[in-house]
Amino acid sequence: MSGRADTIAAVATAPGAGGVGVLRVSGDRAGEIARAVLGRAPRARHAHYAAFRAADGGVIDRGILLWFPAPHSYTGEDVLELQAHGSPVVLRMLLARLVELGARHARAGEFSERAFLHGRIDLAQAEAVADLIASGSEAAARAAQRSLEGEFSTRVHALAERVVRLRVWIEAAIDFPEEEIDFLKAPELAAEVDATRGDLHALLGETRRGVRLADGLHVVIVGRPNVGKSSLLNALAASERAIVTDVAGTTRDVLRETIDLDGIALTLVDTAGLRDAADVVEREGIRRARGELERADLAVLVSDDGDAARDLDLLRTIPSRAVRVVVHNKIDLAGTRAHREERDGIVHLWLSARSREGLDGLVAELRRHAGAGESDAGAFTARARHVAALERARAHFDAAVAALAERNAGELAAEDLRRAHDALGEITGEVSADDLLGEIFSSFCIGK
Ligand code: GDP
Ligand code: ZN
């Protein structure tokens, strides 16, 4: 572990001004730095109210200093935390002071990476830290907390242990060749194989649900220009459950607006931007729009002519299986009342983005697709890479079962079970490649 000697520092609170801003330092020099800032040795886990001093003795700010000697800290290293006034300027000056005293700027996710490398948390728990910070709904936050507490990891470990027990059984059989066939045909073994398979399938299902919980529902709003997509998005954004984020883009950028409605990410796409185009800028826009549709869990088609048949035809040319909701907008002009109909598995909603009549029907529809109302009791958050690892584990497990059942090939089965076990180990990080770690932690925010 090369990083142990060097000491990292970062502002841990979100950018911008706030009442309080927190800086974090981790590594061997954190103790020295704490003494230099405080002017004396800090007491462990004690809140010192102190002046944070510059090299010339001048006071940069006054605040709380906390000292967590290793190993009882988030990273497992010596950790220093400064709680200062949440001014970006003050925090920048304090960070510069920490660097002057021998720390270096932390990379994104480096504190959590160190926590993982020192065995404070496993990889799935480290990912849950990021999921918790990014959670877009209360259900997602509760589920991320469960993963952080280790509930998901515990399930993975329990499954891994079952796989190991099977492997031990089979390897024991191989070691006693005269009894091998009997061993491999024992009803207890068959029962254990079935139970393990059941666990694997159950965990895979819950993990898939965990990914949906963590990611939220990705909804794309499509339609011709001027049907009222932006108006609809704005009307939804005015709901108190929406977090409005500015997404920078040029006028030709089709993905210029996104909001987060209670964990549901909504993105606009103009179908005008999906037609074939000669020019480069427009082609790039089309590429992104198509990408957006391919990733969507749900596409909402907006129409304003009362009969969406033409728009639905247009959508059939788009590579998306996701259209499930058609919004017939501007009922205030048409003099229609807000209502809902279901035809050929597609939900049609009549509403007005301008008067907001019928808007709650759309919100309910979105929440239904997001699985809201579905109980999140016991749910944990997970990631696509966890699902991929479990699918690999399942494939190796099934191969092992086939080797046993069809050929009594104990050695092959044992080898497949070893691979299934490795795939499970990748989830918690017991088996991991450096580039995977880099990829995971680089997606964190700085200071975490
Ligand atoms: P977009 O191009 O699909 O994003 O459409 P906009 O949201 O920019 O709306 C196009 C025009 O339709 C604007 O003048 C809106 O004010 C108007 N509009 C949008 N929704 C409604 C509605 O429900 N009723 C009425 N009367 N006008 C609407
Ligand atoms: Zn628009």
C-alpha cells in the first residue's frame, strides 16, 4: 500500500457558501498538522474550539478542531477535521495552509478508498457511501444506509460461504475416489445445491431492485417542438418534491433540461433532434438524444393535437422500447377534461401543463413506474457492477451443477464453484483489480 505515508486534505462540504465548512486531513502527518494549527497537541476525539492560524501567526478563522488517531477514524489512519465558517474563501485559505503543512490535495473518493484499503469498510459499503450522498429520494437514502451498514455485504458473504461449503464437499469427494460417486449423488448435496441456487436467485433479484433504487427512474420526455415539453417539465419542477438542476447546453443541444422529481430523473428530448442531420453539431445532438432514449427506463411522449398517432409513428422509428405513457397536453385549449385511458399497454393522460390540471395524474404515473408505494422494507442499494458479478456467479454455479448432474465431473464442478466464489468476492472487494478500484473511487466527490 503505497499511499500510507502521504497525507491528504480536502474540503468535505459541498462547494458554495454555508454556515459551516468542514476540512478533512488523513495520513501520517495529520498529527503534526493538528499541532501546528492548534498550537499544542490535540486530545483524541475532543472538540477543541480554536483559532486556526496561518504561518505568520495570524488567525485565518476560528472553529472546531477534532482529532481522530488511527485506527479509530473513518479512513483507519490519523484523521484531523476542521470545522470552519463555510466561506469558500476561508476554506480555500485553510486548505492552502494544510498543504503548506505537508498535506496534498485529495483525489475524488480518496478518503473512502483509504477506508476500504484499511479494512474499515468493504467495497460495497464504500459504494454505498457515494450512493447515500447521491440519493434522490428518502427510499434511496434509507436503502443506501442499509448497504452502508453492511446488510448487502452480509448477504453476499452468506452466499459465498454456501458456495465454499459445496466446494469443500466436492473436493473431499475427489480426495476419496472410491466413494466419489456416492458422495456426489448424496441427497444432502442436492438439497444444498438447490438452497444455494435459491439464495443466488433471490439476491440477484433484490440487487436489481437495489440498482433501480440507487439510480432512480430515468425518464425521457419526447415530442415534437412546441407540444409543451419544457412547460411540462417546468410544471413538474414547481412541485416541492423536485430538485431543479441547471444543465448547461447550447441552443442545439437536445438535452438542455433535466429535473429530479423525488428520485426520478426527467430529461427532455426533442424528436426534431432525432431526425437525420448532415451537420456535425446536429449529429452530435442526435447521438446524445438516441443515447438518452436507449438508457431510459421510461419515455413519455408529449403530443398536443388530441390524436397522438402521428407522434407514435415517429417514435417507432426511434430505438426505444420504453414508451409507456403518452401525454395529451393543452386540454385547456381543446376543452377536454383531465383523464386517463389505457390502450395496447400504453397509458394515455390528458392534461394541461399551463393550468396544471391533470398534472398529479402524471406524477402518480411516474411514481408508479419508479416503484414508489412498493415497500422498501429491507431493500438495499446496489450497482450495475454488482448485478454483473452476481450474474457471472450464477453462470459458474449453473455450470458446476451441470458438471455434477450430467457427468459426475467433480473436478470441473469444484473449479466452477471457485469461479463463482471469486465473482462474489469482487462485490465486496476481496477479489479486485486496481483499475476497478480506480474506476469506482474516481466517481466519488472530493473530500469523501
Ligand atoms: P416544447 O418545445 O415542446 O418544449 O414546448 P414549450 O413548452 O416551449 O411550449 C410551446 C408553447 O406551448 C408555449 O407557447 C407554451 O406556453 C404553450 N403551452 C405549453 N403547454 C400548454 C398548455 O397546457 N396549454 C396551453 N394553452 N399552452 C401551452
Ligand atoms: Zn422546450
